[in-house]
Amino acid sequence: MRIHVEFVGMVAEKAKRKCVWLETEVNTTVETLFFKVFPSFLGKEVAETLFKSFLNREIIVVVNGTLTTEFTTMLNDGDKVYFFPMASGG
Amino acid sequence: MSKRLYSYAGKILWIDLTANVAKKLDTNYKLARDLIGARGFGAKILWDNLKPEVNPLTPDNILVISIGPLAGTTAQSFSRFFVMFKSPLTGTYFRSVGGGYFGAEMKFAGYDAIVVSGRAKKPTYLWIHDNEVEFRDASNIWGLLTNYSTELLLEETDESARLITIGPAGEKLVKMASIQTDDQRSAARGGGGTVLGSKNLKAIVVKGTKRKVELFDEGLFKETVKEQIEKYRKSPAFENFRSLGTNGIVYLFYTLGHFPTYNFKQLELENVDRFKPETLETYVVKYGGCYGCAMGCWQFMKISKGPFAGHVWDKPEYETYWSLGGALGITNVEAIMYANMLCDLYGVDTISTGSTIAMAYELYEKGILTKRETDGLELNWGDPEPLIELIRKIALKEGIGRILAEGSRKAAELIGRGAEKYAMHIKGLELPAYDPRVAKAHGLSLATSPIGGSHELGWNRYELLGIPEKIDPVSPEGKGLICKEAQDETAFNEAAGGCNFPLSNLMNYDELIAKLLYSATGVGEFKDPKYLWMVGERIFNLERAFNVREKVTRKDDTVPERILVTTYPRTPAKGSLFELDKMLDEYYKARSWDIETGIPTRKKLEELDLKYVADELEQLGCYRPRNISK
């Protein structure tokens, strides 16, 4: 299946990417993205940094417009996954 | 009550503009203990001194500018100034807030609050330097844009003084006129600038020399501030806030579906990529921050191209990218920056101004407003030129601007022909950039806010960003209590004079605020975070009671019809409505208010040591018979 991944702001700087369509296996979760998918195109080190940032709530993950805090969130074909730097206020 | 208060300035300055009299009264220990300061002081002073149903634009209205006990200290993000008054836009209690350096300067001059009443015979400004209070002629600055009046006022007084001023819009009694500070910040919402204009008061300039604030326990205070700064630096949001402020959430909140577009008609926006943080940060040329705030979330932007190129101004905030942008289908960042600057110069609130203009755009689209009525302007979605012209027309009350200057509720009434349906306000205050259907506790807070459609009095971090833990934002279940808690927490934070940004990220929190307040003031009760929560609830109830006195009841705690009857069109709330009645029942229950009327019960008010408030509500006949015996 294909999912659309977008890195925003400081996360894009870390990932050195902005947008990418990724071919993934079915049953891909947010966790699999960090551990299996990202290392192959971002490099292991960057993937680990991003994962650590997710754990520390430095990164906000949004799947199809929904805030996601669970590793186990299942992704589906055509999903749009965004990685934002933590921000607040308004 | 003769106990000593540390860290407070010690005086409240009462200004009677009609009589040209300045009176200084001691800051009372009981007042400080019961309401902490800032927003708490404002709510209490208004309750005690304003009679119900006073016309907000008469000399009888009172405007309170107050700070918290931590202002001017090294406590981080606690030097804001709060402005409370009866709003000409809503007819209710109002609290507006501004950052910058004015709050700290008030402290250094020796004042916890400045209470302004009456009306000056001619344009006037106040020059307050320590104990001296001068009523000065403002005829030469009347009519000037805020940047020019600032420049002249500082020349006439002291270049290192701090000030608040109104622009031409406030002088002309535009209902959404703001109060601007010398450093391009504003206390913008609700028409505080209009109230000052009605009093012929152009500005208040303050300079203080008592720059060392005496603390109760300096050691503990220093240690707590150190802890606070460490917490700031460790926060995931800290660096992002420093680099982009609320510009960092524009694209995020759009993605999360909070950013309504085209006057709340939809949630999609063409070219929204222009609001991505990596794009917005390219305009930043300078950084800054409020007094005593390590977060420093000011960014000044330079308009780099197009017809407005060259201007450098404080950036538009998240809300302004919406009100002068997305709400009108506009994504031209340079035009939004310019429109934002115009609002500051004329002295109008960007949210209410943009939202009222968005209503006009929609009325034009629907054929309710014709080109003849818009002074020949074609109000086409996405076109910033009419926006810029309308800001000027509103501020100077020219042509169609004369009607729009009344704010969306009144303007829609004046236009008629069904225009009311397109006025996106709550209690007369234009809604901010949040769709109530996709974050229900947050939406409920908008509906029940004592100042109308404001996001500031109960920003719900659980729903909006999952901090500290995520709750389902779309479900209406359990939202009454969550909404109440966010409102009470905000109230005590603001009574302490605090900024809500660090609160929303848990950089500041109840235990830390309790330690700061206690070590600074020596008021024993402040040691206990539970006491602070109770004070927050007390303030919120006092504000509600003020509004009950103004005939506000459950019927007013609502959202615009469009939100109530139209389902949300996309994830994560596709098909969802705003379940107002269900959530209101739960909310009033959580607040121990009368479920049918939304009026605080005598029992609740007495629990909060507000018996005198219950007595007055009873005297005014606000209680239904069954409550009288309680």
C-alpha cells in the first residue's frame, strides 16, 4: 500500500525531507514507520532521533487530520501522515 | 487585616476623569488573598463598582488595568497586564490581556491596578511617574495612528517610559477598538480601546523607579524560578515557540481541522502551504519577548515583496492568519502581514475586524450586500484588496465601515435581510480560529466564556494537543468537567498575571505557580495549589454573576446556528454536530449552577465565599423561587 508522509518545520529539517509517498506493507503502524520504513530512506540515526522525539512528545503525529499519540495506530492505503514539531497556544 | 503583603506594588490608583482626580488606595490584604490580582482584581472591582445595565460607552463604565503580584519579578511569563471593563461589543463583563513591558512598569511605578472612570472634557492622557499623576492634554495626538502617538508621547514624557494607547478607531468608538502598547503588543479584544475612547483618554504613560520588588522568601523564590526556567528549557515546545511563536501552529491546526475557512463555511483552503512554518519563518528578521519571559515568542517580520514590501512589524499571530487570511480565503502572507499592521496602527482587534469583514464577504457572495452598499468594493473571496480598504473604512467609520464598525452581531442586525445567520459570534464577540465541533470541551468553553467567543479563557490542551494526555476531542461525553477545569485553571493563572502559552504546555502548572506566589507574597494560602484552583473557580463565578446581573442566562451560552445545525465535513469529526444542550447540562452540573438557567446557585457562591454576590443576585430577582430557600 502507499501512504503519504509529510515532515513539517523543524521535523523536516531533521528528516531532510518534506513530502514523500511511501510503499509499505499492509498492517503498517506508526511504530513500524519509525522502525522499519524510516531507517531505509532517512537512515537509522535520523529514524531513531525522530522516534525519540515522538516518545518525548517533541513531535506531533497526525494521521488524516487526527492527532495520534499511540504507536499502534494502524495505517491504511492512501493515508496522509504528518510529523509536526510540538507547538501550542493560539 | 493588617498583614504585610510582599511583592505587591501596594497601591491601587483610582482615576476619575470627570473630576480630574487621582486617588491612591492601599492594596487590601483580603482582596489580595481572595483574588490574587490581575484578572481577579478586575472582576472584583467591576462587580463592586459597576451598576447593572450601565451603558458601556458612558462615563459610568469603569476600566481596570491590573497586574499580578509576580509582575516585575524574575518569575517567568507573569508580567502581563489585564484590562477589565464592561464591553461595548458584548454588553458583558470583559477581560482583555496584553504582554510587553507595560505591566512590569506599572509595578515599578507602585500600582497593582489603575481604575479609570468618568470622562475627560477634552482629549487627555495620563502621565504616571511613581507617585505623580498628571492629566495632560492629548489634543495634539488625538487622531494619530498608534505608532505616531507612541513616538510623540514618549518624546513628551520619558523615552524609557512604557505606555498603552488607542488609535483613531478607539477615538471614533469603533466597537472592536484595541488597546496597543509601545512595543506593538495589544490588549485587543472586546473594545477596551472603545471604552478609553469614550472617556477621551488617548493613552496612559507609566514610568517607575521602584525596580526592586521586595519578596517574602527570596531564597525559595529564586530556587523556584530556577526550577521554572529548567522546565521551560526541557519543554518540547520551548524552542519552537522561541523561533516562530504561534506561527508554528497555523498549518498544524489547519491539518487538525480547527481552522475554519471562508467565514466558517468550510475547512479547506487553497494554497495553505503558504502557512507552513518553514515558509513563515523566512519572513522573520528580528526576535523579542515580553518582560521576564525566557520563551520570548515575538518575531518581527519583513514584508519582502509585492505592493507592501519593506514594512517590518510584529508578526500576525495564529488567530490573525485566520481572521485576516483563512476566514476570507486569503493566503497572500504579505497582504495578511500588512493588514495586521494596519489593525495595530488604527487600533482594532484583528480577530473581530477580520471576522466581521468575512461576514461581509459572505453577504456579498450571497447577494445580501450589493456593490452599491460596499462603496463599490467587490468582496470576492481570496482578494486582499477589499480587506485592506475595509480595515481603513471600519477604523475611520467611512461608508460601509460605519456599519461594520459595530461588530458582526450589530452590523448583521443593521443590514437585516437574513444577514444574522452569517455573523459568527458568541454573545457579540466574534469567534476565534477554532471550530467547536472538532474539539467539544474547547467549543463548550467558547459557548460559556464570560466574555463571549474567546478561546483564551479555557484553552483545552487535552483536546487540542493531547497534553498531558489525549482525550477524544469529538465525543461530547465528560466535556462539562474538562471544560470547567480548563476555565478555572486559566482564571487562577491569569489572577497571578500569567501568560497562557506556558500553561498550555505545562511549563507552568499549579504547584509551581503556588510556590512562586507564596515565596513572593508571603500569603500562606497561596502555598496550596488547591487553594489556587478554588480562587480560579471563585473568579469565574464572580464573572458569571456579573453577566447574570446583565441578564445573561443559559440561552446566551450558545454557538452560531451554522455550528449547531451543520455537520462537520471531514475527519476527525465527519458527520458530527455540536451537542450543545447535552454538554451544557453536564457543564452546569460540574459547576453546581442551576441547570435550567445557568445561574450560579447560592450554595455554590457561598462555598466560594461569595455570599454577598448571591445576596445581590437574589435582591435583583435573578433566582428562581426554588433557589431562594437554598
